[in-house]
Amino acid sequence: MQKPPSEKPFNAIPEGFTRYRCVVAYDGTDFHGWQSQACGLAIQDFLEKRLSQITREEIRIHGSGRTDSGVHARGQCFHFDSRWNYPPETLLRALHSGLPSGIVVLRAAKAKNGFHARFSVKGKRYRYVIREGFPTPFETRFCWGVGERRLDVPAMARAGTLLLGEHDFSAFGANHASADRENPVKDLRRLDVARRGKKIIVTTEASGYLYKMVRRLVGGLYAVGVGKMSPEDLLAYREARICDARVSTAPARGLFMEKVFY
């Protein structure tokens, strides 16, 4: 199988190759995250294997970002280059077989020159589902069940509003005690909290996120919801950038990558 040339950010499509841009949804429960793993059980591994079978080339895909084991997606984007120059509709039909049932490619198109699934990103939307009470067997893979606690959603929503804007969010990164390797300043454009029956839906949009930032934002909002912190306490936590045991990392199973903006 012929391997496409190594790729640099924002490079032109190599001569003789087509760049395909795809949107994929997946239930992350049974996979080892997005990024390729030696065990071959990551979502990237299954997609590359199937694409290599279709194109008869060694395919490497580039995603908009990584998701951890157990995290889901409704709108993850990836691209790949190939000499297999068929219509996107043909590619999509081929991808509707040969993948695990938990992975579905929703859309495929030919990308414009210069498009890169990761480096062309302008922002992302994530959604997190908290479930008051005890989830049914049909919900457990897709929400955080918090038992009999009744959360103060108005206080959580107020806390979300206080956190908006372009700030240093290293307090909400997984490695905030030591400086994160990437720029900790992010533009948090949206952090909504809404009740839908027994479910509390947290929706966030930002220019980018630190590792586990969304899950730690949800953990902070949860601390407000159960009365461990006030909205102002959570804002002070962000500003202080010091460890506070009241802010936990919410479980992966409630998190969905909803949309990538380009």
C-alpha cells in the first residue's frame, strides 16, 4: 500500500492526492479514546483500518482534537489524503460498513486546499449531561448519575456566566499545578446550564480547551449546584489558579463533542 507523504500544518494537498473531510459520531464507551493506541482499540485505529481497506493505501487521519476513553462525539471532524479519487458519496457508502456499530461516519466531502481538521479549527462546542436520580440502563453510558441530589441550576448558570471571556483557565486543566504545555488562555464564549426534567445540560463553546477542561468546568459547576461553592467562589478559583479539592473532574461518560467550527 502506498503511504501519503508526511503532512505539515496548513500544507497544500500533495499533487495527485485528494483530501477528504469527514464528520463522525461515536459512542466512546468501548474504545480507548480517539488517538491511535498500540492495542489498536482507539477510534482512529478503526477508521484508519477501514479507510486503508477501501483505498488500498496506508491511510493516516487527522482529527480536530482528541477525546478521552469514554467520551462521545456527535460531530468530530477528521481529514485524510489519498490517491483514491472517488466521489464523497462513494466513500460515505463504503464507510457505512466495516466499522464497529459504535462508530458512524455522518458526512464526507472533498476539502479545499489548505484545510486541516486540527489547525483550521476556530472553536468547538461540547455538551455534558448530568442526571439527577438514578439513570436507566439506557442512559448510564451517556450521563453522570448523581443520585438523589437536587442541583441548584440557577446558581450553576450564574457561575457559568461569570466564567465567560478570554482568561487563563489553567485552574481547570488536568495539570494546572504545573504550567500546562499549551497556552492556558482560552476564549470561553458560552457556558450554559439548563434543566430538562431530571437532566441538567451543560453546553460550552470556546476557542479551544485544555486537557480535561470541560470535565473540570462541569465538576466546578457541580460543586456550585450542591452548595459546596458559590458562583463567586468558582470565579475566585479560576483567578487563583490553585488546587481546590471541591472541584472534581466529571466522569467521561457524560461528555459529548457536539460540533467543530471552521
